[in-house]
Amino acid sequence: MASFDQQFADAHAKGESVYFKGTKIERIDRFPVKSEDVLFCTIEEAVKKDLYLQGFCIKVTGHAEVDGKIFKQGKGIRLHFWDGFCDNGVIIKVFTKLDHVIVYNVCERDVTYLANDVDGSPLERHSKTLDYCYNGAAMIIEEIEGGRRYRCSDTSSAEKPFPFNDIVFTVKKLPS
């Protein structure tokens, strides 16, 4: 089994959950909030990879304030937090009309592809792409005091004995 993709597709078509070795796994989480809730998020651990950077995303339908700075764009915002950049935690105040924010793990991969120059000669190009909910990406969600811990697999680790330690992060509500 190289991927959880087929398992998620089959289970969701039947309205069922997906399990890995008896533990329920998810692609995304709807973390319960109300407008003006303040969240504290931290990356507890991440397996260092040479190929890509790992992190997580909080998707807010509305806008957010991150460490005192307002982020607004259209009807919603996706806030990405990366290993090595928010290890001491980040404070997010959410402004939403919904009863949740969406939480999922992400990684930034290097992609190589072939292109042509103006003369038609082949060129090797490199770029970065943001991956989530793809291939082996999934997470175990644990309830903890004040929030949740997310134990996540990356986009290629479904064959590892326990793939859910590629990145581990928490999202907690701070008291009002």
C-alpha cells in the first residue's frame, strides 16, 4: 500500500471512516471555534527532510490576526506555518461566521520538469509546489486539554510502519 488515497476514496464513497492499524485517520479536521477565539499553535516535532519543508495550514472562512497582524483576502484565508518558523508557537485570533476552522498538514516539495528554451532545446526546470491531502497525507487527531494534537504523515509515507510522526503539532484555544 503506497498511498491512503484509494482508502479515502473508497471509504468516503460508502460514508465510512478510514482506519490505519485500528486507529481512525483523517485528511482534514474541522476544529471548533467561534468568532474572536484565540488559538495557540505549536509544532512539537518534525522529521527533517532534505526534499521538502513540512508544516500545517489553518483555513479560516473570514479573516485572522496572527501575532498582531491582520490577514484578510476575499472570503477567507489560508494560514501556513512551517517547521523551523513557528516552533515557539503562534497566536491566531479568528474572525469567522462559521463554527470551525479547517486544519491540515502541508509540505512544500521541489518539483523538476522539462521545458524548452526559445530555440527548442530541452531545459530542466525546478519549482516548488504545496502539497496537502495527497498520496500518503493523513493524520491522527488526539483530543488534549484545550485543543487537539495532530500526528501527521507526509505525502509519501503510507508504507512506513508508523507514518504518523512526520510532523506533530497542536492547536489549542486560549481562555477568553
